[in-house]
Amino acid sequence: MRNKTGAVVLALTLLGSTACQSAVEQADRAAAKSASCTPGGTLTGALASPSDTSAALTGRPGNVFWVRNIVEPLWYLTNDSPDPKPLLAKSWTFEDDDKTLVLTLNQGVKFHTGRAFTADDVVYTFSEVTKAGSPSNFGPIVSTWKITATAPDTVTITSPTALTQSAQTILDGTPIVDRDTYADMASGKKLVGTGPFTLDVYRPGASMTLKKNPDYWQPGLPKLDRVEIPVIADSTAQIAALQSGRVHLASGLTVQDAMTTADGKKFTLEKSGGIFYLFGMDTSKAPLDKKEVRQAIAYAIDRERINQQVFGGLGKTGELMWPESAPGYPKELANHYAYDPAKAKELIASAGAEGATVDLTYLQHPILAAMYSVIANNLQAAGLKVTGEALAIGDYQKRVATAGFTMAYLNNAANVGQSAQVLLSVLPQIRLKNNSLSYDDPEFAKLSKAVTTATKDTGPDALKKLTEYMVDQANVQLVVAAPVTTVQAANVSGVIRTAMGSMFQSACLTAK
């Protein structure tokens, strides 16, 4: 018999009676605030990036309108609460001092092929996560779990370490796939899940059309008949499509265009998930091998200027990478490096690094290019020389995989809200295995392991000690954390937004 932790079980029992509301109930509340909802119709959402059907098990900008509507996770997370909300799993308990998670699945759920969804599909999906070459970043953690189908509607996950923090992110970010057709998902030939919509037409690089799943397991849903997802790469063209009424949602607009278009009347600005914009440094390369220089860079970067100029003030600066809801979150360490150009210049001089060159690589992207411009000016004002290199996505990913950056790099990562345990396993700049900066520091490795193997009791102290060390070393710096923005027409309601994408099962078009 399992040794249950009473407080955890009680908390989740209460969650089952209060917070475990279906996606239907949550979206219905949103729809109730709007005008009368018209059943049927076609919702059109434009994206700047094409769909990537090989990446259903991870996040991609071009997948935010289809993934959550074809394949569904066990639970999902939204910006308004750190607590997971049920979907394919209807309830759960954490047991054995947070090292066991027992999930009870909804019954009567079917894949688009008509096959019944069972616990075996959960086991299969997570086995795919751990395979070499999987698009998921969660393999290193999931490989330490034992996942068992203990009944057709029950899944038990056991872990050598505490589960709550890591499981929240991983179960949200892992949609359950159909074991019979998953091999054909990468090519786009077959996109099969349990979701409210099925694939109708897929034109790689151009568009995707979804149609209503008549056998969806949640009664009365979906409300829409179809979802059209065209690729419109140009921000100006997306605005024109919105204003003409040709599209209802637009994701991929520049921040300035999104804020200008969203007037609060015809269009609203919707925020979800979040992206880290990070500055990582190779501590084996001079002058970055000197801690004083790295700290000087931290003081030199005008984060608030970047936030206002590049992100329209929508981002947050001075944040730590960990979610504020994390047990033991060391808030006293946030904003440690407030903008102080005089201090930066002083540290550069004391380190004997005046005139030293910093080679800074960044992904070829308008936002990162704008950030680079500000950062380069900041560092030059502090006494450093800066050379920049912009890389196309393919070359950039190769550098990440091979730790091939010359000295430092600027990047974005859709990891906001993920637990420290997950970030330490998946974020290229701070993970121990395949670190993109060749970072090899025994003290960091020890402190990192203390966090990833912590119990509920040791976790808060371990997180504080690791954060203190990372702040002092200053080799990976969070510049801005910014939300993902979508412009939405006023006649759309009931959309549920998650970090992994929009859910349309309760979405509808209302009378204008």
C-alpha cells in the first residue's frame, strides 16, 4: 500500500471538487461575457510561421492554432493560475511524499479513427518522448519516471524525485498521440488525436484546414464548424487581413503592429505563455572568463529600454527564470543587476578589459536584431567592443547543438512558467548535458543536481542556493520575459489560451 501524504492528497481532493472544471465550463464563462454565440461558422487564424507537423510533442510558433485542437494533453495550464486544469485526465493525486502521481482518465474518449483512448496511449506517448531524436525536450526527466497503465483508465507515474513541479509543465506540454498513426504525423499525412477538430486539408508551408469532430467526447462541442489557418508571414499583410474581416486572429505581428491594431473595440490584444530572451556567455573565452566582466555586462544592459522600445512595455525585466509560484522562490534576488552604466564601466576598468571584444551571435529575427542593437550600444558605452553575427534558423540550431558559438549568444526560448527542475534539464544554456555554451562548472553541477533531485522539504533551500550562485556568476542573463501576443477580432469569444497554443473547442463567433 502506498504511503500517502495527507496534505497533498487533501489539497488535490479539494482541487477535484473546485478547480477541476472542464474546458467546457471555463470557456462557457468567457462566452457568457460576450454577445449571443452563433453555432457553426469558420474561424480563421493567421500565423506568420508555417506549421511543423513533426513537432507536435513540443512548441512551435506555426503550431499554436492546430496542435491543441487535434491532439490533447492530460491537463493544461493557463496564465491565470499555476494549477493544472483537467482535460484527458479528469482527476489526480500526488502520493508517496510527492514521488507518485496517479491519474484517472476520462472515459468514452475516442481518437479520430474511432479507437478508444486508454492508459496505454499515455504510456506510448511518453515512451516516444524519451526516444533519441524526439522533438520533445522533456526526455531527460521523463526517462527517470516509471509510467504504468495500472487500469484502462488509470496511469501511475513514479519518480525518484518530487513530481509536482516538473509534472505540471511536462503533462501540459505533452499531447497524447495515437500510437497507430503517429509515424505518419511528421509528414502531415495523418494528424490523429482526440481533439475537437480533425484535419481536413493540409498544404505544407501555406495553410491548414480543420473540420469539426462530430464524435468529440465533450458533449455539445465544438461550436465551430471549421478552422482555417493560413500562413501570412508579413505583419502588414496580417493587419490588412484583420481589418478586412478575412481573418479573426493574427499571431506573429510585430509588437508595435499588434498594439496599434488592438484598439480595444474592433480588436483586442490577447496574451498567453511567454518567451525568455536570454544572453548567454562562454566563460572559457576572454574577456568573459572574468566574473567582473560578466557582471559588468549585466549592469550595462538597459533592460527597461529594450522592454519599452522592442516589446512596447509588455514584457517584464529584472525577473528570475523560475516561476514566482515555485516553493522557496528567492524574490530578494530579483532585479539584482539594475541598470547602472557607471558601475558597468567601473567593473570593466577594474578587470583590465577596456577595449576587449565580445563576439555576440543572435538568431536572424526582427526582435533579436532590435535587442542586439541596444545591447551592443550599451556594452560599447561600458568600454567593450562588440561584433555581431546574425544566423538563419538552421545554422543557429546547429550552433546550439554543437556548442559552436564563438563567445556569446542572444536567443529566445518559450519556457516562461516552467519549473526550475524542467529548465535545468531542457534550457540549452543551463542544462548539464549538451550545454550550448560548453559550461562545465562543478559547483553549478552540484547545486543544479540538488534542485533536480530535491524533496518537498529540501527544494526551497536548494533553489535559493542555486539562484545565488547563478546571479553571482552572471554567465546566463535574462534580459526580458515577454508574452506571446495574438490580436483577436471582437466577434470571437470562448478561446482558451495556453502556453502551448489556443484551444478552440468552446470558441464561437458572436453577433457584431
